[in-house]
Amino acid sequence: MSDPGPAPAGRWADLRTRILSAIVMLAVGAVEIWLGGTAFAALVIGLTSVMVWELATMTAPGGRKAPVTIAVTAGAALMLAMVLRSDIAVLFLMVPTLVLILTPRRDRRLSGAYALAIMLAGYGLVELRQTGGDRAILWLVAVVIVSDVLGYFVGRLVGGPKFWPALSPKKTWSGTVAGWIGAALVGLVLVLAVGTSWLIVPVSALVALAGQMGDIAESWVKRRAGVKDASDLIPGHGGVLDRFDALIGAVVFVLLLGLFAPVTRLFGG
């Protein structure tokens, strides 16, 4: 969700719809995280497939069958990667990237790179739920949501200089920094409440930054494609990519961080 900067009162007209949609998504997400296992993996595979469909549709408008085929392929590839859970899984995660690069569309390399980020995020979410449990996945989601919400409201209320106007003209420094602070506070709450490592405070802020970069990356893709929203599937939010763009950036960052020190160690794992 982009930080839209200051706006007149009329721009708050969609707030009720956004909140209602967010409540439904949070309720579904909470149940799936609690269930874990196959139920959570199925949700992630479904969302990943839809996001790949949105990406394929944005970058090659006019076609109907091709984006659906690519989305189904992405879902199947992600499922195989989850079943294998080995080094070869990465090859399956790259399948949608290869398809997007080899089919006619705008910005093939950009589309392919973003498709890989989507697939990595899907795989990483399930892996984090399995290895870190409820606490780790709830921490990640809380960091992204708090950063996103604070960035949205502080950006609208305070405004100020733009963070990266060339790629995301509505995102402000005030909203961006508010997101970092909010994420760090999420980490601090965990330290005080459940005794996690103090390192989770700066790591939470870095995860928020990665989420904001995910938001900007999706804005870049949409600007290149000449569209406002990835789709209109979620009332008040646009598409699934518009809602989960920050989570993509955050999960990819956690995966990269895991190459050096698994994030689950912050929780005693």
C-alpha cells in the first residue's frame, strides 16, 4: 500500500471500504496462520498464483488465457518447491520468471525479476511458518501492517518531502520514518512481552524498510505498465499485489537474512 501523502478530506472517502476489506483479510489470515500446515500453504499458493496472474495481465494486457495459464503454472511450481524443500526447489520457483521472459510483454526482465520475488515470498512465508511457528510469522505480519498503516496515516496527515518521487510520487519521508518507528516498537513489545532478543528491534525496522522497498517495486511495475492498480479484486485496496507488495519485500529480506543468521534465532529457534 503506497503512502499517499497529504490529501483533502474527500480522499478519505474510501477509508470505510478499506477498513472493512482489511478486517476480512486479517480474519482469514489469522485463522490460516493458526491452522498452519496444509491450510496455510494452500492459502499462500492461491495468493501467489493470483499475484502472478495480476503481474502477467499488467505487463501483457489484452490476453485472457495466457495470464491464467501462467498463474496456474506458478501455483503448481510453488507447490512442488514446497514438497521438495531442497536446493532444487529454487529451479521450480524460477519457472514463472522464465515464462514471463519468453512470452511477448512489456519489460520482460523487470516482470521476470518481480515474478521471482513473488515466488520467493510465497515459499518463504510457508517456510517461516514451519520453522518459526506462530510467533515468527505473526511478528513479520505485524511489522508490515504497523509500518504500512502508520506510513499511510502519517503520510496523509503530515506530508512533507517525497521519499522517492521518481518511482513512488506519493510516498513521503514522514510516512516512511513513521513506518520504521512503528516496526521497531513492534520488536520492542516482543522483547518486553515474551523475552525475544533485543536484536529484533533493529531487525524489525529493517524489515519495515524492505517492505517499503517492496511497495516501491510494485509501484514501479505499475507505472511502467501504465495502470493504477494491479486489479480490482479487493474493494478499497485494488489488487492482491497492491495489498501484499510490502509483505513480498519483507519476506524476501528475511530469506536473504537467513543466509547469514536465521531470523528464528531471535525467538529462541
